[in-house]
Amino acid sequence: KALPRSAIELRCQCIGTHSKFIHPKFIENVNLTPSGPHCKNVEVIATLRDGREVCLEPTAPWVKLIIKAILDK
Amino acid sequence: KALPRSAIELRCQCIGTHSKFIHPKFIENVNLTPSGPHCKNVEVIATLRDGREVCLEPTAPWVKLIIKAILDK
């Protein structure tokens, strides 16, 4: 079993965030990492259906809406 | 680089959900997987600071609050 990402990565994973809207149907899963000693930023990383990983801006309204949509479905 | 979880797991990951409140300070990260062909349920898996992975109930108010708290911090 793989270690959780956070156990092996000791710094921020995102160097920037994707600014354009991504339709939820292209999103395979979303990983939320609270800020902590490894990184002062909250990090939101979406894995897309094509396997790409993109960092999203946690404060962007569309990002919050997508997360809400996943939870409410 | 590891494959995303969703690319290698072809069925539901959770057989049940943890019902008791978990304080956000014990949470390392949270993974949200929308329902899809691999699993009819929305799955919310929290990785705790001690490395354990626990499934959370996406509809539970405290789970929504924890996710909101992570995003808002």
C-alpha cells in the first residue's frame, strides 16, 4: 500500500493554480490538503479523467461549487 | 510517479463510514471521489496524521463543515 501523499511530500505541491473553470465531469477526484508545517497554503489538487493533476485555487468560488457539487450528488 | 488512486481502483473504496467527529487537526488530507462507473457512491476518504485512512459520510453535516474549514483557512 502506498504511503499517503502527505507522508512522502514534505513541501507545497502546487506552484500555481489553474484559473479556468473545469467541468466536474472531467474530474476523477479532488484532494484537499490543509496548510501545515510542510506548506503554508491550502492545496486543492484535482485529478482529471485523462490522468492529469491540476492545482485549483481553494478560494475561487467555482472551486468551492465543484466541491459542493461532488458532496451533494 | 504513482497512478492516481482512481486509475487503479476499479470499485468502491469504502465499505462503511466513520460516524464520529474527527477534529480537523488530526486530518492530513481529504480525498473526494465523485460517483462514477467504478462506484455509485460519492466517497470521502480522510488520511489522518497517524497514516490511517477513514471513510467519511459525504452527507454528514460535520464532514461538510470540515471540508469548508479546510478551504476557508
